Amino acid sequence: MASLLSLSLLKPKASASTPTTTLSPPETLDHKFGRKGLKFSESGDIPTVELTVRNGSSLKLQIPNGHITSYKPKVYWKDDGYEEVLHTLAGSRGGIGLVMNEVSEPNSKGPPPPPVTAKTSTEWIVKDVDSDSIDALQVELSCIRGSLDMTYVVSLYPLSMATAVIVKNNGRKAINLTSAILSHFKFKKRSGTGVQGLKGCSYCTHPPLPSPFEILPPSEAIKSEDSPGFFSFGWEPENKPGIWAVQDVPITVLNNKLSRVYAAPPQQPSNLFHTSVPSKYETIDQGREIFFRVIRMGFNEIYLSSPGSYSDKYGKDYFICTGPASMLVPLTINPGEEWRGAQVIEHDNL
Ligand SMILES: *[C@@H]1O[C@H](CO)[C@@H](O)[C@H](O)[C@H]1NC(C)=O
Ligand SMILES: CC(=O)N[C@H]1CO[C@H](CO)[C@@H](O)[C@@H]1O
């Protein structure tokens, strides 16, 4: 995995293993890549790998769609001190998903390419694995989509996890992509949900990127909630899409419905003084008294949404969807060029 080492988050030592071709039956994957802390299996019909480090923190990754369905770090000093971080629904929705949507040429004739759906989405294969004793585990997936060569590296450490993506354009034309790594964090109570660290940053209401992993589709995510009812204290309606504002409070309260992108405004109005998009922010779950830091690398923007009263439609748990993104300003990857981006989720609840 030598090529990945320049992403400083990847702590394990590089092993000089050569990339191997896929063998999809899980018995074979386990035979080929299985080792202490890495277990390949079928979960439902979907080949899955489960990563577990020495202190018991674990993560589940579905291989063909690269979907992380569970992350259970050790957060308390007791034998069974693990808490599920992710909100995942049946049918590979929620969890953590990598979204990569190609932007069609503005002047091209004919209909735009169909949105990425579970069926048209990329099929990932296991390219390599790595481990450093059993305090760091890494699975490297790869796939080819058109002229793009994509690598997705999922790493698990005792107190953190990371997802990193490397996209190389092997074609002869520049390609524009909108992209995000979207995590659905689960919360104990709607009233105790927020994030900290976005004060001073400018934002506007914006739908999420369409993704096979979405819980609320983009059209629903930006619908406004009419009556916040019980949670109405201090409630103000969200701005309409396209109107920029600067967050003036340290904590973004996520009891109500919102869907925002935090970014540099396209044309900077002179009256809008804002700080640049932070490289990290923290989720606050007051109900469980746990916090997770979300770190952004490579991407330029942050997406953040909460379902408010709409969460009732999607089970009893409350959740938010957030992560690093490049959606207002797409990434341009020129022929022969490579782009890298990553997200780290870490905690110091112990
Ligand atoms: C990609 O983005 C650049 C810069 O925004 C733009 O000039 C170019 O036309 C776009 N190309 C395609 C294929 O969309
Ligand atoms: C409870 C427990 O075993 N916690 C350990 C998990 O691993 C990290 C890093 O090795 C340690 O710092 C914790 O003490």
C-alpha cells in the first residue's frame, strides 16, 4: 500500500504486497485476505468484512458497494463499553457511504446521465489488506468506472476510523465530479443533538448529493418543516436555498430539520464576514454523553443535515447526515491526474 502512505492518517507500516485480482466468493476472500482482526463473510447476500482491533472497537464494511454499515468503538471504560455510532437501515441506507457523481458537460445535448443508483453504482473488489499487529487494520477496495480508477481505503484504529478515496483519471478528457463521504450518525434523543465547531463559517440551504445510501432523498431533505411543535423554543425557519448566512453560534442545534452546505460563498458579498471552512468539528450526543470528531481532508466543503420530525418515518432513532463534500464546486480531475480526499472519525470519550 505504498501509494497510500502520503495520507498521513494511514499509520500502519506499508507492506510491499502486490495488488491482487479479485476472487469474489467470501470463503476465498477469507482464505486470501483473512487474518487476525479481519473476518470476511456473507451477510445476507452481500460479501462483508468485519474489522476488530484489540480493544474491541469494530467496523463492518460491505464490499461490492463499499458501504460501512456499523462502527462500534470502545467509548466507555467497562467491559461492554461499545456504542454504535452509525444509523443504518435495511437495504444499505444510512451508515457511511462514498458518493461520486460525474457532472455532465454543460453544453451536451440530450438528457443528463441517470443518477447513480444501487444498481448502476460501482462494484468494488478487495485489492489488499494490511494490519499493524492488531491495533490498526486496513482494507483497500478498488474499482474502475469509465476512465476513473478509484481506490477506497477503510482503516480502523482503537479510537478512530478513516475512509480515504483516491481517484485517478486515466482518460483523455477532464472529468468533473461532485463527491462526499456521508456519515449517518445515530443519536439517543432528538433534543440533545448538535455539532460544535462551525461558528463563523458561511453556509446555505442545499440538498444532499443523490446517493444510493441516502435516507432522506434530496427533494425531501430540503422541504421545510411547518410546525416544530415541542422543539420550537428558539426555532427560526431555515433560509431558502441560495441565501448565504454566517453561523454565529458555537453549537449548531440539530433538533429541527435542516440541510446545509458549509462552504466559501461563490461570490463573496462584502458584508459577509466568515472564517474558512474548518477542518474538523464535533458531533454532540447529549443523551449518551458521547462526542465524535469529524475531520475533513481534500474536500472543500462540509455537508450537514438533520431530519427533525421526519426522523419518525425512518425508525425510532434520531440521526444526522454529515461529512466532507465537494458539491457546490465540483472537483476537476485532469487526464493523468489523481485526487485524494478523506474523512476521519475519532473520539476521546475514554
Ligand atoms: C468542469 O469544470 C470546469 C470548471 O468549473 C468547467 O470549465 C468545465 O467546463 C467542466 N467540464 C465538464 C465536462 O463539465
Ligand atoms: C479498554 C481498552 O482496552 N482501551 C484501550 C483501547 O486501545 C487504546 C489504544 O491502544 C488504549 O488507549 C485504550 O486504553
